[in-house]
Amino acid sequence: MRQAPKPYSKRGALLYCVAYADFVTAMMALFIVLWLLNQSPKIQAAVGGYFRDPNGTASKPASDKPGVSDRFVLAPGPWRG
């Protein structure tokens, strides 16, 4: 006589989703690092400036945070208003 199949486990599906999300996050981080390594030094400095001062408080008066000169501004182009 055949055994009845075991019921589907939701816990296994959840563990798979968590593992998959971790993998996708790691791949995204890898591709961001690879993209950044391939950019010009000016863009690399701008991204580094953001991570040194993510709130943008270095340009405010009486701020002692480094990174005031790390601002990166795109030149206006035909795609901007």
C-alpha cells in the first residue's frame, strides 16, 4: 500500500525565501561595488562623500564634519528643466 504524501511545509518555503533574499542582496551589493570600481574618480569621490556625510550636514554653518568639498553636481543638460 502506498503512503500518503506528506503535507506541504510552509516553514520550508519561508526558509527558502529568506535564503533567496539574502542571496539577491549579496548579488546587488557585489554589482554595486563592481559598478563603482568601473566609474571615474570624480563619481567615486562623490559616492564616498555621501557615505562620509549621508545627511548633508557638512555644508551647514558651524558644522565640523568633513566632506564639504565632496559634493557632486551634474551639469545641466537637455534632459533637465
